[in-house]
Amino acid sequence: MAYVAVSGGKEAIEESIKLLDYYRSGTDKDLAIEAIENKLSLLVDRVMGEAGLYARTYAALALRQCEGSIEEAVFLLRAYRSTLTRNYYSDTVDAGEMRVVRRISAAFKDIIGGQILGATYDYTHRLIDFETGKEDPTALRQAMHKALAEQTPEEIVPCPRVSEELAKEGLIDRHSPNDQSPYDVTANILEFPTTRSARLQTMARADTGFVSGLAYSALRGFGQEHPTVGELRCGYVELYVPFLPDEKESLYIGEILITEVECFNAVDSKDQLKLAVGYGAVLGRNETKAIAMAVVDRELDNGGPYPAQNEEFVLMHGDSLEMNGFISHLKLPHYVTFQSKLDAVRKTRRADNE
Amino acid sequence: MNSNYNFAFLDEGSKKEIRRAVLKAVSIPGYQVPFGSRELPIGRGWGTGGIQLTLSLIGRDDILKVIDQGSDESVNAVNIKKFVGLCTDVRTTTDTREATLIQTRHRIPERALTNGQILIFQVPLPEPLRVVEAREEVTKKMHAEKDYASMWLQLYESLVKYNKVTIGAEYPCMVEGRYMMNPSPIPKFDNPKLHKAECLYLFGAGREKKIYAIPPYTQVVSLAFDDVPFEKENFVGKRCRLCGSADTYLDEIFDRQTGGRAYQCSDTSHCQWTADS
């Protein structure tokens, strides 16, 4: 014997990686990438959002490669992303122009443009459907296509945001539009106090569970008060990049699905009250995270003694890669540092230490 | 080498940006230079700061050595070497003497490094003041004002309570009398090797997005009071069971069968060299 713990690392790693395949070998059935992409959309959306990379097929590939682990899939996408050259920054997107597929307001019964319930699990009963395993995917697809074909397409009219109407009355207090180039958090270190664009980017990429937990803490009592979802909208926005030969022109490069939320809070304004807006926007359909982000955004504006109100606390601890990387590094050998710690502990206990 | 990726993985723009941060770090010894840390296929917290330094500095003629806990064979060292090999094809070695770049976690090799060698540390928490102040916004100011009183106070409190300074690894030092620096979690045993060394020491913290440096011949002094000198880990009366060295940092080993306790060098390359010569 000798070197038990520290040698043979290379062989051990190779065998360990082989053994991972064992955990995917329990069945003859396979998971098609196309099926993951189209049938586990919410999972794909969450991974894309936390990775900060809108690429449905790659997200599906990543999920398939790592037994569906969200943190591993986010990791794969992020690592891939940092090998890509960034050629363009897109023009500013106005989510007010969104092609809406779902839009609700908890503040008003009737809103300009109307409420569109769209697809939501909110009003389903969470009963396991034991028949779902017998579903015929081809029949489902054809039925949906047929139903869609029978619809008459409506002209797309952008809906103004709910907050626009209240703003006309002077009741709304929100950050004014800022079309300056955003602070790119993927290429720069966060510095505090930070800019608003850095804050929103960081939260949009943060771990869903982290942002939701923080927002929940703020609602339960470690924060301000109960905000109202002024508007939650989900839909497609168009992306343009600058056309280099002609500054006035832009090139259309496609559309992405996003969820955007505005929350309202009543706050003091010189002997009066006004409505302060918290803002949240995330890639794909991830409504809880978008709402949570809006709640925390408002808490951060407000400031205070609680975790959700502390910018450094919120922005430094929610990144999936950073939190999971650092926690998992505890599994690495710490022989040297532990020996040093042992030495310090022993020294304080020695009889001659007086 | 995997030709789907650029030489040394990162794109040239990112590498250049990291090298610029290194130049600044060398110019201001001990000062933490912020940089736009890139994401790697290796976990954040697993040495990504060190790897980014290695990737941005490595050229085709370099000879790379990677150690973890002093060992070339440790799982993490093997893994990092495998990754750098995958995207560069440079030659790797376990021999400290012939390496041009050495990436390390938790140790400085026993054999003194020479002019022309670069030792790259993986740093989990670059901020020495984090133990006394949680907020980055505040610690930045403390460094700017050279306000290190709370750190000295912590040392003093430890003395009052335990009769000893109880910091183990990650023992803070002053660089050129200006910046307080965290030498990364190396044991106190290695701290004196930082002082007026011939080689360049670079420190990379990927998750915390900081780079700092100790250029050759820089004065590096571990914190201590005039009447309570700095004290290293103590291996008096113990020897390496493999090479017999009594002047190296030792790992405490429990025998699998008997449960008996033995000691052996943490620096496996040095141990091998001593045993052979």
C-alpha cells in the first residue's frame, strides 16, 4: 500500500465516467432530442434562462447528456457559450411590442387589449393522470394542427402595458427608459453599487429556486409588503442587430419567447402615495421566476436590512454555476489545508500552551 | 487535440483580456485586479481562475505541470491536465525542474522555483478581509485606505483566547508593505517561499473574478506581532516514510489495515526525486 488516496486518479476518473453510462442504461427506450425540446419545454426554458443562452436544441442536447440535471445542463451551455465569439449586441427590444400568447393582470379586471389567459397550469388540478403514458403523440400533433388550421388568424396588435395608463395619471414611479449600452455581466465583474442593467441581467440568469426563495422571504415578512402583479405577459419578441454598412438599418435575426412582469407597490412620495414598479423578464415561459425577479427588483430599490433588500447578497449568490461549483468543490481533496487546521487545533490543546 | 475549439479553448480576445489583467497585477503586487472571468467546462470553484491564467499564458513550447495537494496524480490535477491537453497538446511533466508553467492548488513545491518559471495558484476566496467584513464594497475601501486594523484585531483576539494565532492555511501576508493578500489556501509552511522568490507567482480566482500577482523578488511578510513571531505547521520528530525527508510538508496517513498513523511528503514529485537520489 501507499498513496492510496492520491494516486491512480487518472484511472479512477476514466472508470467513473464510464460508470455514469450505467445510470442511463436501465431501459431500451431512447429519448429523442426533438421530444425533449418539444415535450419538456418548461425544463428547456429554465435551462436556457439560467444559462443565458437561447438555444432550444442545444438545451435539449445538454439535458439528455446529463440525466436531466438542471445544474449540469446549465453548466454545459455556459461552457459552450464562452467558446463563441460575440459578434453583435442586439438592438434594444421593446417588450411592449410583444406578440403576446398570454397576458394577465391581477390589478384590473379589464385592461386595454384584454386579458389573455393562454396556456397555464394554474387552474389544473394536480392529479397524476395515469393515462398520459398511453397518449398517441402523432394523434395529438395532428389534432392540434387541425384545430389551428380551423382558426382565422387575427391581426397582431401590440397591447400597451397596464402601467402606461396609470403612468398617464402620474401614479407610477418607475425607472425611465434607458437605451444606453448595457453593462455586460458575462464579460465584466460586478461592482457595487452596480448598474440597473447589471442587476436585471444577473437576476434574469440566476437560479430559479434562489430568486423564488428570496422573493418568498420578502413576501413573508423579511421584506416590504405584498405587491400586485400589474401585468404578466408571455410572448415572442423580435431581435434585430445593427446592419454595419448602414447605421440606420437593422437586420432581423429571429424571435425569442420571453416572460415579462411588472409588479406594483404602494410607496411614500412626499405626504402622498405612489405606485413603484418592480420589473422582471426571463427567457422562455418561467412565470414564477419572472414574478420573483420583479418582487426582488423592487426590494432592492427600496433597500433595508433583509437579505432580499441587499444588492450584494442577492446578486452574488444566485448564479447556478457559481453556487453549485463552489459547493461541489468541497468534495475535492483538502488534505493539506485540513492538516494545517489539525495542526492549529492541536497546538491550542498542548500542555505547554500557557 | 480537439480541433473544434480554439488553441487553449478561450477565444483570443478573452485570452488577451486576461493577460492585460495579469500585467496590471504584476505592476501592483498584491492588488486584486477584477477581470471578466469566462465560463469553462470545469466547475467554478474547481480552479477556473488558475485554468484561465494557464490557458491565456500557455504557448506551444511550454511544459505544464499541474498539482493538487502537492500531488501530480490527484484527481483534480489529472482532470485539469486532461482538459488543457485536450485543447493545446502541450507537453506535461511531473518534474518541477523542467516545467515552465505550474498550476497548483493548496501547495508551493518544496524545491525553490527559478527564474523563468511561473506558479499559478487556484484561489477560492481572494479577499483576505472577507473573514472580518462580508461586503465587497467595504473591503475595497479598506484596501484603498490600507485600513487593516480589524484583521490585526482578529489576530490579537485569537492570541488572547487560545494563546496562539489559530489561522491554519490561507494565512494572510503583506505585500511590499502595501496590500494585504490572501496567499490562497497554502499551508503556513509555504508562506515563506513567497518572499523574494525568483519566479513569478500568479493567483486566479475564477468565481470571484480576480487576478493578483507577486512578481519576482517582492517582499512578502506573513502577519505577526513583534513579540509573537509567525509560526509554521509543526512536524518536529516526524519523517516521510517513503523518502525520509524531515524538512517537508507531510500528509498524515492512516494505514488501511492497521489504522496506524504514518507521514509522507505532500509534494510527490519532490519525494520521488529525494528517494531516487
